[in-house]
Amino acid sequence: MSFNSINSLLDKAVSVANAAATAAGKKTEEVVEASKLKLQQASLNSELSCCYEQLGKMVYAQKVFNECNGQHQDDMVEQISGLLEDLDSLSAKRDEIFKTKKCPNCGASCTTDSHFCSRCGMTLIPQAQEEEPEYVEAEVICEEAEETVEEATEVIEEKAEDISEAVEEAAEKAKEKLDD
């Protein structure tokens, strides 16, 4: 086998390895972006819980002590509404990254083109008509983010291993062809 054919074979191996690395990198970027969004959601959920608590204290003080905090309550309700809008926006970005939507009945993730939920079988509403998403505790979001990062790490390690094996095989084949 000629030097040019070996060189061509090695170029193809490098090209395949580069394509696999690019694909793994792109997927990693998506997972990292989704993890960042989850952490932002966790932060907003925590802030939202504090706002609900403060609003509850205001309402309680108004009922028990006849304290009038009307303007403060209105401000707090406005702040809560803003946080809910921000959460909706982050959720939509995550769904866009993973091309998913949540089932309004059971909360399962379904592809955006699904007409029925794969878990409960409920007919899925088109994306524009979806109901407001459920908000989960910050701990749950952090756990999901950790799981996502672990899954991404496993995928990257597998891809790197596959690339290493492919390069080794190509090198062995090239060496065999040189020996012939």
C-alpha cells in the first residue's frame, strides 16, 4: 500500500474523529446551557418562595392586627408576577434546547411534535395553548442539573473512548498495510 493511501486513510480517521468530537462538543454545550437555565430557575424559585412568604406575612398582619399594607402587597404581587414570567421564559428556552414540552397531566417530557403523552396518554395541547408550567422546589432542579451534568460527562467519556478506539484501529490497519 502506498504512502498516499495510508495518508488518506489516516486523514479519514482524523476527519471522523473530528466530526465525533464536534458532535459531542455541541451536545455538551446544549447540556451546559440547559444546566445553567436550571440553576437560574432554581434561583428564581427560591426568590419566588421568599416573595410568597412575605406576601403571606403581610396578609396575616392585615387580618390579625388590622395593618394596612395595600401598596406593599400590590408591589409584592407585581414582583411575583415578574418572577413567574421570568420562569416561563427560562422554561421555554430549556424546552427549545431539548425540543420538548411538558405534559400538563403528568409532567412528563414529550417531543414537541407529539400528539399524545408517552407516559399517561393524554392528548397534548399545541405549544401556543399550553397551560402555565408547574414550579418545582430548588432542590429538585439542582438534583436534575447534577444528573444532567453526570449524563453529559458519561456521553463525552464514551465518545472520547470511541474516538480513541477508532484512531487506534486506523493506526493498526495503517501499520498492517505498511507491513504488507
